Amino acid sequence: MAGREGLRPGGRSARVQASVHGAVQALMTRMERGDITIPVIAAEAGVTPSTIYRRWGDIQELLADVAVERLKPDMEPVATGNGREDLLAWAEQYAEEMSSKPGREMIRDVLAAQDGSGAYQCCNFTKQQIEVIAERAKGRGEAFPDVDAIMDRVVSPIMYRILFGEAPDAAHVARLVSGAMELISPALVGELA
């Protein structure tokens, strides 16, 4: 993914990326993961294998790049009119999507990449979603925990369970959200009143 830095938006580079990403996604629906190789992807995308090697370096970096693109949120978190409920709805959806078979595969692909930039991007995507929820809550005059506290108290336990155990159910996610909401300091509540 380091090869992507400095590329101009649009043009041939964007077309190659779109074609290769599309080929990877199409192949994943038709083939076993272990059978997908750079030459197979190149043939599907209509590019040479050297184009893929030059841009991504190896199959794992390519799979991580595709996963990061797929993990990018395509919409803002649902707005219920209440910060706690917004966070709960978001966290339930996040846990469900990330614990699905495709979600777990994308997580593994991102974490297997050597440079770690994909994991950093995914973390930022998540933080941005929580920032939207926090700003909406604060805009309504509601007290809301610090975004990093939500990352530590809600997102991290969800991700840990997905990676190393059973996916958290809705009741567990609700307990995580409740625990995080308890972090609101009385001073902050007084400031907003």
C-alpha cells in the first residue's frame, strides 16, 4: 500500500486501481481465497502481473488495500436524536458487520499487511464515525464521552472478541455502550446544563 502514495487522482492509476479492486472482489465470490493469485487477478483485471507487483508489491498488500477500501464507511451513523442511542445503533451494526465472515476476512487482510497503514486507516474510519455521533450529541446539548474513551471501552472490546473469541451479542454491546456512557464526568454534565 505504500506504492499508492503520491498517485494522482483519476487517470490511468485510478482506472487500474478500480479494475484490480473489482477483479479481486469478483474473484472472491467465485474462488477459494487460497487460489487467488496475482496472475489470476491480473487476467481478471486486464492488466499485467507486473503492474500489480509494481503498485502493491505482493498479494497480501493488495488484499489489504481492497479490504481497507471496502471497510470505508459509505454513510454517516444513524441519527436517532439521542447520543447514547446513536452510539448503541452504531456499535451493534459495527459488531455485526465486523463479525460476519466477510468482515473477519477483511480484518485479517488488513492486519496481515506489512506496513500497518491499512489498520491505521481503519482506526481513523471508526474514530470519524464516533466523532460524528459525538458532535451531533454535543450539538443537541447532550454530554458525551471522549472519542478515545469510546474507542477503548466499546470498539476495542468488540474487536478483541471478534479476533480472539466469539462475536459479542447485542446484549454485550449494550453493556459496553452503557459502561462507556458512565464515563461522562458530572462536571461536563453541569457545563452543558
